[in-house]
Amino acid sequence: MRRQQLMEKQWWQNRTAYQIYPKSFLDTNGDGIGDLPGIIEKLDYLKDLGIGILWISPVYVSPCADQGYDIADYYGIDPKFGTMEDMDRLLAEAKKRDIAVLMDLVVNHCSDEHEWFQKALKDPEGEYGQYFYFAKKKDGKLPCNWRSYFGGSVWENVEGTDWYYLHMFHKKQPDLNWENPKLREEIYKMMNWWLDKGIAGFRVDAIMNIKKPLPFQDYPADREDGLCNVGGILGSQEGLRDFLNEMHEKTTKPHHAFSVGEVFGLDDSDISRFIGDDAYFTSIFDFRQNGAGQTMLGWYDCKVPTPDEYKECCFTSQKVSEGVGFFSNIIENHDEPRGVSHYLPEYAQNEKGKKLLGMMYFMLKGLPFIYQGQELGMENCAFPSIEAIDDVSSRDEYQRCLKVGLNEEEALKVVSHYSRDNGRTPFQWNDEKNGGFTTGTPWLMVNPQYKEINAASQIGREGSIYEFYKSMIALRRDDRYEDTIVYGVTEPVLEDQKDIMAYFRRGEKQDILVIGNFRDEAAEVEIPELKGKTCQVLLNNGGTCMAVDGRVKLEALQGVVFEIK
């Protein structure tokens, strides 16, 4: 099967994106918190790596109850990150390096310190009260039995009154009422203001939550607390698509802006409305593999996916997006544990295994996103206690573990694996104090592995993970292979082979084979199509490989990209 031209070629399709979590990237003033000048200082690092799109997590004014995803002023830069002048300078310097900048768009909720909510508290039935969801108990019961993503009821009492407000996430993150056209116009006004300033577009946070099933009602409880997780009842509500289409038509479409949506629970049959020509978003994240092994009961009940389960998720996503549009492919972000600690078996958590995992996701069709530190193989952090963990959802899950009978050591082990703070520990620039992140006291502990895993030790070192990622990015943009790697069809092979992941990328004029051995021993497989053909190695994560007369021999944890001639 050859490439199907699914959409007009766009400027972003052959690029590689990179997510920065500003608080943990680089601190330039010694206060222990990363800042915008730190990002500016490292733009050449990103350019050298080959990055063409930069997603910056929130730097807006915020009390940081949820690390900046509780925005108090959409038009202001929080002083701990810098100034609007710093933001303008970042945009200008990124443009010089041909790096497009995406801002995080958080509009399902705002901070309880936002001016809108403060006005709403004074009159829940007034104009600004309609920007949110306020309700009173009826017959002694809350409007519904939904459980927030961070635990507990979604309803929080307004102190000193009989009013309650809705929050899907932290209680300091009241949900915005998208049913109100005035609220939506305020959001679109803000989005256009940032687009006019010169950003390339947005990563759109929690967007599937903006449409609530109304009127509020109870759902069957999924835990002994009598509540039902909101994640299981939101996502495909009637009317959601009207909101998304309106937002697209009034903001990103007239600006020809890029947008990538944080989209969960989407029915495969509906993908064409979310990505592709004139869809709601330019792209959406592919979270299929991130959900593998998860349950609604809690982290204690989750199972770490096997390489074969990871493979199945990836191939399913490739199949459903073919002929439609581009997914944004990831193995980790600020809300996930480190990919190499989550998806790789323990025996594979080394440089070779890390490069193998990187290759397997990076060469799929779609827009690859790299999360800060991923290009170094940063791992989960061994947190010494629950007190060392900042993330509110992790602390809730820790208590959940204790309630179901785990002891403190067992609970900490569970939380340490799944905690979002694994992705938020400071960037490891070198082997000096605090990994070179700050001269002060870091806001979150630095992973003790910074002595061994850091940028300084990998840049320019042949065979390092950083240089391997740099090679993958360069191969993706190579004029000789771009048609195949960026636009070609993905065709899985050897799907029944345990711990082997292999797929063809088929272009108009050439084919390549991507194959990886996740086993802790050598493997030999047969691919009949390769008989009589020459296999030229384009990329190899290390070791000797052989492809002769349709048989491919790989060392343990070896991944190879072959050009088929």
C-alpha cells in the first residue's frame, strides 16, 4: 500500500516538536525555579538537536495549585518566570532559529484567583456567576456524584454560603461554563491576542472536558466512596463539536495557526473531525499507549504495559489515522512518568534500550514530540518519601493506596512509578550541583541520577542517546527520505512475534523497514518480502545486524532502520 495524499503538505509536518516545562528547565536567577531567560539561553541547544516546534507549558500568572494549569491572568506572565518583555524576546529569538512557539491553552478551567471567579463569588447568580457552574444542594444532596480527577467530589462549598461550584480538577480550578456565549467570546478574544502577538498556535489542555452532561445527574459509583470518576463520563457529549468548531472558526483558522489537542476517549470513527484538512485541530496527541494497563480503581491496580501491548497500541493508532491526518506521537510528557521507566522492561533500561524505544515511536507516521530530558534518557526519580512529591494527584493516589491496605513503603513504590513529578524533576544539564539547573534550592528535588545522565556528558559523544535523537531528527528531514518517513504509509509486520516490533514505511518511490528487538537475547526473524532485496542500514542503535535473503538477525535490544532496495 502506497502513500495516500490525505491533506495538503504543511510547514509543520516534517518538523520535530519539543515540550518545555519551564519551572524545571533552567533557572537563571537562583530562585530555584526555571524561567523564560533560561529557555532563551538554551534555544541554540534545541536548534542543534533539530527542533522546529516548541511547546511551552503555562507561564501565565498563577498561584500554581496545579503547576500553572490554574491560570489567574491569561494576559500576564507570572513574575517567577519573567516578564512579557522576556516572552517577546523568546518569540523573536525562536523565530531567528526557525522555531515555532506554541503556548499552552487552558480553558476548561481557570484559577479561583482569576478576576472572573472573584466577581462570581460575590454574586453566583449574576453575570460572572454564569461564567462558572454554581448550584445548591437539593434534598440534602449535591447536584451529582462525580469524582474529580484529583480525588473527592467535584463540588466545593463557597465558604459562608449554601452555594457550591464545580471543579473537575483541583478545588482551586473552577470549571468554566462553555454554555455561556459571553464566556466563549472572552476565550476567543484571548486566543487571538496571543496569535496576533506572534505565537504559532496552541497545545490545547483538557479540551474534551468543556462540554458537561447536563442536567447534572448521578452515575453508578466506581469506588466505595459512592462517587464516579469524571474521566469515564466526559469526552463525547452532544454539543462538544459545536464548541470546538466555533473555536476553530474564530481563532486558529483565520490565523492559519497550529493546534494540537489533548484528546481522550475519542471514537475512532470521529477522528476525521478532529484532525485533517479544516478539522478542529491540526493534530491531536496519541494517548492510546498511555492508557494501556490503567483502571479506574487507582494506580495500585494499574499494570505496566509490555512491549507487545505497547506495539499493539501504536499499530492501532497508525491504522485509524491513515488517510485522515497526523497524530502527535509521544512516549512521555509533564503528566506522565518517564517513558523509558514505564515502557521498557527492567533489563532494557539502559542506553541501548532507551534508543530502541525512541526509534520505535519516532519513526511512526505522525508529528513526534520530545519531552525535555527524553533526549538524554532521563528516568523516573526514586522519591525518598511522599513529602518529596509535590503533585496533588500523586498525594491523593498515595492515600488511596493506604486505604486499600498497602503499607507506606508499598504505596510510595506505586506512586513513585506513576507520579507526574517524574517528568517534572529539574533538567539535568551537567554533573555539577543540582545538575546545573539552579544555583539555589530547586523547587523539586533533582533526580540523583544527574551525575550519570546529563546533557554535558552526551553532547558530541558518539553513541549517546542525545546524538541518537539528533540523528533520528536529521533522518526525518533528509530530502532523500522525507517523502517516506513523514508522509508514507505505516504497514506493520511480524505482529505475532513476541517482543519484536517491526513496520514498513512506504513512500511513493522507496520503502524503509523499522525493526526492533525488545528481547534480552538475540533474535532472528523472516520477512519474505525482503528476499532478493538489498537492505541498507540508515540508523542503528548499536551492535551488528544482518539482513540477508529475507532473514533479519538482531542483537538483544537492537533497533535498525533499513532502506529497502
